[in-house]
Amino acid sequence: MNEKHFLNLISLPDQADKNIKRFKRACAKHIGDFPSMNSRAHISFDRLVFDTDVSYKAVDHKMFYDVVESILSNVPSINLKINGFNFFNHGAYHRTIYAAIEPDAVTMRWFDFVKKTFLRKDRMVPHITIARNISIEAFNKLWPHFQNLKFTDNFDVEEITILCKDSNSQGPYQIYKVMPLRKRNLVQAS
């Protein structure tokens, strides 16, 4: 079966990406190389997979993303705030440390709408990965540095990036489409 794999994500602006990369480099000094060490800072939605051998009656990835783009063009851009760090447990032996997105009501409604657009039904914790799926030993070295560290930042989300790769491709994902969001109306003082 020939499939196309799609990653739907918010890619952070350059300055916010640089801020996150500083934390990743600091982690590498303590624990050495780790997955996600060199990846660009982003917030991801679920990966979608489309069978490219579907019949003409099925919805293919082009039709799906045309509809998604139409919907997202009406979704307002948003300012997201990073406030500190947290972690996910992956069983007894692995953890992921991440920069936490402040989960205010407006932000969570925005994410709920966008995640449904990408067919995600489960609960989503918007986050920016620092050190993904590291061993418990590595986590125990790093977490004391992050646990009480005060870090705040914010950035505007003005587009959603869609990455794509064929299932038989060994290379990295490539940009399939960048979907702009609706610009926010700024209130003008009169």
C-alpha cells in the first residue's frame, strides 16, 4: 500500500525557536544527544495518513486539505503564551520535557476548534517539546533544572504548516502547504 503521511503543526517564529533551542542545547550538555534535539520548535496536531491508491469516490488528501485550508482561512490568528515547563510520562521508563502553553479559555477554545479541523477527537495538551522520550535517568538529571525555572515568552500564530512524506521515503518531511489564518482586527483608537 502506498501512503502519504502528513504532519500538521504550528511552526514557531524564528525568535521563539531560538529561545527553545537554547534549552535543547543546555539539555544536550547534560545528557548528550537525544531525539528532537535538532528539530525546529513547533506545536503539533495528530499525524494523518492517506492511502494514495484509493478509489475516485473516496476523499483524498488534496480534497481534504483544500477543505481544511478553506476552514482555517476563517480562523483568527492568535497570540500564544509560554509559561514554564512540564513533562509527560511515557510509562515507567521515559519522559518528555516541554515548554507549557498557558491554557487560558480563549487559547483552549482555539486549539479545540483547530484540532477538530484535523480530525483529532482526544484531549490535546498544547506544548513545545524540549526533550522528547528521554530515559528516566536523563529526565532525573534534567528536571531539577527545569522544575522551578521561570520562563515566559509569547508569539503570534498566523499560519499552520502541513508537512508531507511518502510512506516509502526514508528522507525528512517536506512542506506540502502553508495555510494562513485570518488576520486579527486590531482596534484602532479614534
